[in-house]
Amino acid sequence: CAHCHTPSLGGIPLYSDLLLHEVAPEGSGLVDTHPGAEEREFRTPPLWGVGSTAPYLHDGSASTLEAAILLGHYGEGSGSREAFEALEGGERERLLGFLKGL
């Protein structure tokens, strides 16, 4: 997660690198509003307060943080999605609890 959701940026607990990353699935039609963004690129959003900002993803298609991880992490984010999928139930719940507490 921390590759794109960098815990601290310039000393600020941002959990983002504020960069564009190719994370949308093929054919998603995702277009970030930022000039120069490719079709599948999305700017990494900061995660502070993420527990109270549902729905998630650029279009609100994920109603939970778990769904956002599973549905919104392809391309450059696929390794993070796969690592999340490999977590045992208790580990997954601890990670989701951590995110909700940011």
C-alpha cells in the first residue's frame, strides 16, 4: 500500500504520493481530470479520514474500504490488491481497522 499511499509526505501524515498511477482495469474508461493523465490513471488520494468518506473510488462504486481495495487496484496497484487478498481474516480486519482510524 505504502508504495502509492506514502505514510508521510514532507512530514505530513498524508498516506499519498499525490501522483498519477495506472490502477484502473482495462476498458474502465477512467479519465482523471488532470492534464496529461492516461485513460487508466488516477491520482492517489490521501487516506486521512478515509474511514468516514464512503463511498469510495473515483465514481463512488465501492461502498466499503474492502471493496475499494479489491475493485480499485489494478495495473500498478495489483500487487497491493493481491497482498490484501492473501491476508488471513484477522489480518485483513486489522488493516481495515487501521485505515478507518486514519
